[in-house]
Amino acid sequence: MKILLKRDNVNPDKPNKYGRTPLCFAAQNGHEGVVKTLLKRDDVSSDQRDDYGQTPLCCAAENGHEGVVKILLERSDLNPDRQDNDGRTPLCCAVQNGHEKVAEILLGRGDVSPDKPNEYGQTPLGCAAGNGHEGVTKILLERGDVNPNAPDNYGQTPLCRAARRGQAGVVRVLLGRGDVNPNEPDQYGRTPLFCAARNGYEDVVKILLERGDTNPDKSDNDGRTPLCCAAWNGYGGVVKILLGRDDVNPEKPDSGGQRALSCAAWSGHEGVVKILLERDDINPDKPDNDGRTPLYCAARNGHEGVVKRLLRRDDVNPDKPNEYGRTPLLRAAQNGHERVVEMLLEQDSVNPDEQNGNGGTPLCCAAGNGHEGVVRILLGRDDVSPDKVDNDGRTPLLRAAWNGHEAAVKILLGREDVHPDKPDNDHRTPLYCAAWNGHVGVVKILLGRRDVNPDKPSEYGRTPLYCATRNGHEEVTKILVARNDVNPDKPNQCGRTPLCCAARNGHEGVVKILLGRGDVNPNKPDNYGQTPLYCAARNGYEGVVKILLGRDDVDPNKTENRGRTPLWSAARGGHTGVVALLKSRGPPAWLEAFIMLTFILVLCLWVLTAHLLISLPPLIPFFPFLPPI
């Protein structure tokens, strides 16, 4: 290095692409001799920051190089309290990594602030506590100018940070101070005890509870207590510790009305549920604000062990609905939890065909979500109606068809008491629903039935074919068009045919399929006089326009009820490509010239008549019906 420094063409302070100089690297790696050599040069800056804002002192302090720190601090042109881009001072970097000796050296300076926060509001004490460095924590607490309760930007004190990360030793050190508040919450209302309980740190929970002024039942901003959080996350040890306190209410609800038992049941922590059910002061059937009981929560999420344990209780109602009329069975069926469904059906007090607030039954919900196993289980019951409708008139079959669940559709159609063509309140049949969403498999299954009408319209006159063409489902369109009992040109209530609808929505493939039928009229207007070409032109679908104009039997100049042509509509919408296509199929040049000449002659006659009336005022009395000019 000395050889290189003797050369005139070597810059001893040249940074790399990250702004780090040779001095910075030497300080980072603790090379005292190199640091001394470089600092003897006048052209080397002792306090230059890299791209991350770190100075050589910061790098040395972060890595615990005491000798380098001492050498750098002898310089008068160096700021020992300079912050990097994250607001960390050399002291902060040292204590964050537990370098006690470096911390002592820096704290011995009068120009180093022992309580200066970083960008996130964390003081050196907060950094040391969060990372579990007891020695550095003790050093900082010995100073009178360090605030042991200083919160960061999230309101977390050093104690809160230590408790949240399970740093038991640091927690004990901090609580040894009489001026440390064990109940100071962060911005979310979480106390140190809450944080420790939430993460299952039993030793930290015990240490905090040894303080007589620790509130073991303090809720956060969402009303959740330490017990609730421990139960939710399944920390049985913490639950036992908290329940051993007389000042902990095991039935205290959060803002949503959920209690510790509901939290444990929701998350499926059987051990915690068992601990809580051993208490006489806990109601195992208490609902939350939405009417969800612990059993409902467990059944909804498929926690078989918890469901089994709750069903053993005489004081648990297995058929209790929530606010929206959903029972535990309905929720288990809806989510496909077969074993839970079986356990609930074994209960005499459970109604397997109970409807929720929307009229949906467990079978309806299971079929709608494609849970074949649950569908089979429910259909095995004599007291389950396979064709029971909800408030919108939808049967289990219709729901399964709507969502494309082929297996569920097959199972339901295997029953003789299922009507395969039963419409809902809007006259939509299962086939209609399958065609609307393009479920090819379901469409084929339904069309295989003789008791399914493939051309049955809905309340608004939409047939299954219309639905398929409207949404661009080519495969379904092909299947339906291939049938002799499907009218490919049947209009809806607005007079709009499947072709018109496909053209209107720009579905080129569907348009080609329909035009392949000889009985489809490509010029058929709807009730507003709009032809398929007009609809495509108005919406700017060049591909469809091109396909239609390729037919000799399509009139490109046919007007709608207000006299507007496809060309006028395309021009109005700014569809230049469509305009060009239509102009290529416009009237002959002689006809355009004739129309223009006629217009000019009419205009000339009107001007001449007006001129004569003005120049012959005596004639006016003979024509009293003429208005004065």
C-alpha cells in the first residue's frame, strides 16, 4: 500500500461504485495500521460518507473495532455523532451489535448524544434492547441522560421491543429500573406483556407479571387482551400463566365480541380449547358480535378435534345460527369439511336442511362450491331435499352449474327427484347458467338429458345460445348451434339476435360460427333498427365489421330507426378503421354524384323562391296565408 501511495497517479481517497473509500474499508475490517497510514495524508478525508451515509467511524463502530475507533476519534475534523442515511450514529451502530467497549469509548465523549434516535425513532437503548444486548443496555441505563421509556415512531419503548422479541435478560434489566413503565402501550395499544404473550414468550410473561404494577388484562386498540392473543396463536403455556391470575377475565371480549375460547377454536388450537373448557367461568357457547359461537368458528375452518371436544358438551348448541342464519353445519358444508359435516349430522338436534338468511341450505352451499364429498354425504340423508330453492329460486343443481362443477352436477342429476330444467326467479335454468359462464362440460352433461330444453329463454328472452354468444364462449356456441332444436336466430325481448349480440361485443369467432348457419339472418335488426353490422360499427370492432362486409347479403347502408347508418355511427365514435372498411362498400360514384346534384338543385330552387317573394311585395295581399317577410 505504501508503494502505491508514493505514486502521483494514485488517488488515496477514491471511492468505489458505492461511495466507499479505502479508509472506509480499512476501518470496516479493523486494519489499524492502514488506517493510521491513510490518515497521515492530507488528501484523505476522515469523515467522508459512502452512498449509505456511513463514515469510516460508523463502519468501525458497527464491527466493534475498538482500536480503529480510538484512532479516528483522535481526529479533530471528524464528527463522532454523524448519522447515516437511516439516522444511525456510530453509537447506535455499536450498541445495535452489542459492542460494549466501543459503546463505552463513544459515551466517554462529550460530543456524542447517548439518546439520539435513528430515522425510525429508535434510540441506542431501543436498538440494544430489541437485539438482546444486556451489557450495552446496562451501560446506557447507568447514564442519567438516557430516557428508558423513549418510544420509537411506532410507540414502542425499549421494554416493548425487548418483550416483543423475547429478550428475557434485557426485560429483567429494564424492569430493574423503577422509572420504566411496564404498561406503556405502542401506537396500536399493545403493552410489553401483550407483545410477549402474542409471541408465546413464557419467561418474559412471567418476568413482567412479577411486577406488581403490570396490568395483565389490558386490551389493545382492537380490544384484544394478552390472553386472547395467546389463545389465538395457540400458546398454551402463556394461557395457563395468565389464567392463574385472579385479575385476568377469561371472558373479556375484543371489539368484535370474540373471547379467548372463540379465538382458540377459530385457529384450531385444541390444547388451548381444552385448557379454557376446564374453567367454570367460561361459556362455551357464547357468540361474538356476528353471532358466531366457538363451535361455528371451529366448524367453519374444519378443525375436527376442536369440533369433537365442543360437541361433547351439553351446554353447546350444535345448530345455533350466526347473525346471517348460517349454522355450523352450513359453514362446514360450504367450505367442504367432510368429517366435520359427518360429526354434526350425528347430532339429533342438527337440521341438515336448515336454510340461511338467503335461503341457502347446506347442500346448496356445498354444490355451489363443488364439494362432491359433502354433496354425497348430504344426499345420503332422507331429510335433505335435493331440489330445495333459495330466496332467488336457485336449486343446488343450478348453483353447481353456474360455477362449472361437473362432478357435483353429475351427482345431483343421478337423483330422480332433481328437476334438471328448473328455473330460478329470473327464469334462468341450469343450462342457461352453464352457457352464460362457458362451462363446456356442464353444458354437455345437461344437453345429454331429454328433459332439458336447450332453447328455454329467461325472463328477458335470453336463450342459452344467446348467453354463450354474448360472452364469447365459442365452444358452447358450437355445441348449441349443432342442435336442431335450437333456434340460432331467436331474439331476446329487445329483438336482439345471438348474432347481433356477438357482433355488438366484438366476438369474431362466435360471429363466424353463427354465420355458418344458413338460417341466420345477418341483416336482422333489433327493436331499435340496429343490425349486427351497425352494432359492430358503433363499437369499433373492425374484425367483426370485416367478416360481415364479406357477405353479399349484408346491407352496409341500412339505417336504424333514427336514420343513422353504420358509417355515421362509426364516424361519430371516431372508429377510423371501421369507417375505411365501410367506405370501401359504399354506394357507386354515379349514385353519390346524383344525390349531390339533387341537393344542389333543391337548394337553388329554395333561394330563387325566396328572392322572388322579396322582390314582389304587391303580390302578398293576394296570398294572405304567407307570413310577412
